[in-house]
Amino acid sequence: AGEGDPANADPVFRFGEVEIDRQARLVRRAGAEVHLTPIEYRLLSVLVANVGRVLTHRQLLREVWGPAQSAQNHYLRIYMAHLRQKLERDPAQPRHFLTETAVGYRLVVDADWPR
């Protein structure tokens, strides 16, 4: 199979207390299942597929909502807040779902995550 992208190699992706089973479309935090709406799950999936990379507001809006919504930054703010609320230990001081001011967002996994 080779070296490939580690974010796509395993159907189960883990960071911090979060575990995402991409085949079953299940998300758990600290072992408990977390219900995500279809849009929240799509947003999470796009962030996971681009782990560590800054994604602009426009990129995320296009990937999650489609090209017609690429100016609706408030959608993105609301749904990022939902993901932080559901998946961060301290949503007020996120460690994983980071804002890149005036640019977009980035998913950061723990430093010991294999590169």
C-alpha cells in the first residue's frame, strides 16, 4: 500500500479524545457517541481530509455547502462553533479546531500524531 496520506489510510481517524469511524460515519468523544448533523459531519470530514492545512472560508464553504454559498461566512462560524462545542474539551480555548484570523480554519491534531 505504501506511505500514502495517514489521514486517509485508516478508516478510523483519532485526535485528542475524538475518534471518527469514516466507514460507519460514527463520531465519538471520550468513548461516547456524538451526534453530528450532516453538515457538521461534512465540515469535519473536509477538515480531516486536510489535517494541518489552513482552509480558507471560501474553500470550506464551497466544499461543504457548494459554490452558491461561497460568501456565507456566518454559516461557517456557526458550524465551527457547533463542532467545537461537541468535540473540544474546552470550546472557549480550542486545541484542535483553530481559527486563522481573516483567512479560515485548520484542524490541528496532537503533536505526537504521526506525520
